[in-house]
Amino acid sequence: MQVEQAVVLEALKIVRDPDLNRDIVSLGFVKDLKIDGGRVSFTIELTTPACPVKDQMRDQSRAAVMQLPGVSAVDVQMSARVREAVGADGGRQPLPGVKNVIAVGAGKGGVGKTTVAVNLAVALAKCGGKVGIIDGDIYGPNVPIMLGMKTQLATDGQKIIPAEKYGLKVISMGFLTADDAPIIWRGPMLHGALQQFFREVRWSDLDYLVVDLPPGTGDVSLSLSQTVPVAGAIVVTTPQQVSLADSRRAVAMFKKLNIPPLGIVENMSYFACPSCHHEADIFGHGGGETMAAELGVPFVGRIPIYQPIREGSDVGVPLMISEPDSPAARAFMSAAERIAAQVSIASYNRPTIPLTVVR
């Protein structure tokens, strides 16, 4: 006697997405369910390829269906389709070819914001996401240095074609100016450059577009909020109090600009001695996590002080490429997975945020 589809779907309801806190059947994750005698096959389509528990969900689904009478074999395929976290709002039209814009900012300079942005972008790409990165730090465009890129941008006759490296599509003012040429622009020119990076570049089929913002709470962040709908922002901090104070201002700024904070990353969190493995809290301990709890913002990870992170940034090979199995790279990957989860949650629970008029 052949098992019925309804019975299989009922059995699969025990499998829940831990981030969305709903079963995979009601979420519509179960696709292409086929039953041939005692053989059952289906696909579980997740909302991000960066799901850290996808193997457990696959195994749990297979075990649930195998327990049904009449089932002799179960084939489970895993796939992902990233959803948009936000649509058009406040007059901002979605960016063609991009599902989710993720801002990476910091309240102050010197916290390793660009290093974190680049490695998070590479981590998302290594998970199978289609990822781009905009170097929004117009005055100090360091993304090309950290990715080891020197290139001249081309066009297709209508739009600029982004450069590519390590699975990322990349745009930076660093591609358009000499290495030592200063950018001395007022706010309107910054706004125009950011508009070009978004609207005049041929972005195509991206799940995530990471925007590395300049430090502080200035013009570029305001322009970003006025240009495109943003899925959310990551705030990079260090544990020391001066950084935490500025990070609070950065979180408050994103909230005021109607950009939901997706999480806080504590960079340079601790130093692990390579000889004795003793961990030293050089800049303090637990400040980022405590601040996140106080502000009601997810804490998505600690990145240790690790010399190859700096070395890789200097030579243009991110740690996620040079040492993907190192503890520091695993910390980047864990943070990327949690950020992707927050975007997925936002795509199902789009909060109605009262628009704030920013003058």
C-alpha cells in the first residue's frame, strides 16, 4: 500500500525552522514531493544557503518519513531561495537585481569594519549565496586593497559592470581614482556617487549586497537610507568603552533612518596565544554582547585578534580564503550564518516601522 502525500506532509510537520519557529510544511519549504511505491523524494527549500542547521533538518526529515508504514527509501534534497526582507517603502524603490541590501557600519574608525564586511561577504558567498559588495567609504575606499584588486571598470553601453573576485561582485571609488588621490567632496557629491553605485551598476541576481559604510553617523548613511530599501545593518564594535559608546550612537542612527539593526559584531574581541592558547581580553570583555542585550539587538559573533586577518587584508587575500578552517574564519562564518538568519526572519516578519522624517 502506497503512502499518501498528506501523510508524508503531516509527518514532516515535526521538523521546524529554528529561526522562524515554524514547521517546514506551513512555511512552504517542502517542494517536489514524489511517491513511487515505497520510495519518497522531496526537496526542502530554505530561505538562505547559509543555514547552519540544514544538515540536521535534512536528517530529521528523512527519519520522520522513514518511520511511516510502507516507506522503504527517502531521498531529501536541500536547496535555498533567498527572499527579499523589504519592498518599496517611503518612496525608495527596490534595487533591480538585488534581493537584500545589508549595511555594515561602525560608530568610529579603527574597529576593523571593512575587514569584517569583506570577510562576511566572502563567507556568505562560500555558503552558496550570490553576493556583491559596495565600498561606500568614499573617502577611504579600502575594499579593493583587501580583495587584492586593481582594475578598470567596463560598461555594457548602458551600465557599469562590477568587478569580480572571490565570488563577489565589487564596486568601489578605489577603481575610479589614483591610489593616492584624495576625495574632497561635499555631501551632495557623496550622495551622487552612492546613487551611481546603486542605480548605474549592472547588479544581477544577487541575494545579498553588502555596503561597507564609512565610520560615524554622516552623509553616506543618510544617503543610503534615502536611496534603496535596506534589509538591515550590522554594527561593528570592539569591547572597549569608547567604541561601545560610539556604537550605541550608530545603532540609534540606523533606527532613526528606519534601517533595522540586524546584529552587532564584536571585532578584536580577544587574543588567543598561539603557543599556550591562553585567551587575553586586551580591549575588555563582553561589552558588545552586553550592549546588544541592552539595546535589544542580536549579538551575532565575536571575532578574535588574529595576525593572519591583518596579513590577509594587507596582501588582498581575506582570511575566509586563506585560512577558511581557522577559528577566526569559523567565527566569521558563524556571524554570516546568523546575519543571513536575521534577514530570513525579517523576510517573514516585516515590521511596520513608522517613517521618520530626517532633515
